[in-house]
Amino acid sequence: MITLEEFKKLDIRIGEILSAEKILETDKLIKLQIDLGEESPRQIIAGVAEFFPQEQNLVGKQVTILANLEPRTIRGLESQGMLLAVMDDDKLALLVPSTKVSSGRQIS
């Protein structure tokens, strides 16, 4: 269990995918540019390529991002957050808002 104060430390936001590009020589990684309502888009490296063979279909989708995760370098690229999703057997479901909201809106 965590406390409410610990949960409040998580900065979970809605963002819109601006671009999606498969990372060469990998089976799972996609480089995403995501609008989180900030001065410039966030780059997030996500291991979801096997579920989105046509990665361009992700462009324009709103997704849920853990925005205050410490940046991490993956295959020489900085990932500035984490795309939130859930696995169900062999399917992946992105966590998305039920209606369109402004980019950068915080989950509360």
C-alpha cells in the first residue's frame, strides 16, 4: 500500500502523439514525440511496436503518460516519461481518455 501523499507525487498527464517512428534494428521499440502542453514535445521510447505494426496509426491519439519519471537512455535515445498501457493475455491496451481533453491535463 502507498499513502495518498505518495500517490500525489506521480505526475500522470494526457498527451497527444505527434509522431511515431520504429527504431531500426529493434522488434519492440517506437520513438514517440508527444505533446504534453509544454514548450516542446516529449520524446518517449516505448516497447509497443509489436502491437502497432503500422506505427503511424498512433499519430493523433491521446495517451496517458507518467511525466515525472526520471529520464532514461534506451538504445542511445533519451526517454522522457512512460506510456501507460495494460496487457491482457496477448493484447495491449493504451490507457486513453474517454473524450478528447487538452494536452497536458493532469490526472487527479
